[in-house]
Amino acid sequence: MTTTHTLRQVRTDAEVTQRDVAFLLNMDTGNLARYERGKRMPTPQILLMYHILFGVPISELLAPLLKEVKQSLIERSSLLLAERDVQLTPKSVQSTAYINAIVNDLKNTKTYDI
């Protein structure tokens, strides 16, 4: 389930209109609709407001984004490590070890405290 699907789903499950939520969030319904359709990424403030209004755990709202960010970090870290392997210097050994540890943590860790 995507964050945007979750936003729309919790609102409709609570039987609250898009217009009412837009008013509570101090935005027009068009902007809220864009968040709910996935045309715009919700801001942390929007996610917190949904958390407060509908009791949705923050971790549930952020789970899809967390997955995307983890994957991006793994890919970018792997590219950086490949570059470092070619240009390995004594100075870069420590940071390379740190990046390796991060990649391993990202691959092995399923949840984060949010």
C-alpha cells in the first residue's frame, strides 16, 4: 500500500469528506486530491496531521517512503563503494568501512523506530 493510498483510505474509512479534511489542513481540495492521488508527495506536516486526525501510526504512513529511501541508499552506496574500490586510499578505508556497514544494515534491517 502506498502512502497516498493510505491517506485516501483512512479518510474514506472515517467517512470524512475531502473538503472537510482540506479545511482542517488549511489547503484547497485540489491540493489534497493531488496528495491522495500520488501526484504530490505529502509533507511531514500533512502526514502528522493525518496521524493526529485519523490515528494512523506514523510508521504506517512512512513505510512506503522508507522502503524507497532504503533502496535508493543501497543503490547509491553500492555505486560509491564501487568507485572507492578503484580509488582506494588509506584515507578512504575508514569511510569505506562505514559505508559497507550502512549497506549491510539497510539490507538486513526490516524496521526502524519512527
